[in-house]
Amino acid sequence: MPKSRIRKKADFTPPPAKAATAIKLGNRSWVAPLMLAFFVVGLAWIVLFYVTQGDLPVDALGNWNIVVGFGFIAGGFVVSTQWK
């Protein structure tokens, strides 16, 4: 019985390499100081509220001063996402 012909497969050729594109990050030197400022202001706001037994920083806000302090801290976390 005769042997069947064996088909030769083409050799694998990898796709051409893509040229690396430069990523411009920009100048983000403002992020770290602003982030730390938000953290410090938020912490100081809450500590000042507790130390003065609710009289400072804004007496009219009452216990909402805690929310304002945590708002500053949350703002610090939002700004921290821009840090590279």
C-alpha cells in the first residue's frame, strides 16, 4: 500500500513588534502636597471639634463637623489617585 503525502506546514512567523510609545506623565508635583494638606486639615478639623467639645471649628454645624473632617480626608484619598 502506498504512503500518503505529508503536507508541510508553514513555519510560524511572529507578528511584527510594535514600536514603544512614550507616555507623557506630565508634572504632578502638586499631588502629594495637596493630598497631605487634605489629610492634615481633615484630621485637625476632627481633633479640634473633639478638643473644644463641639464649640469649634463651626459651632452651627454641630456633629456635622465630623462629616466635614472626614470629607477632607476622603478628598485626600481622591487626590491620591492622581499620584504617579
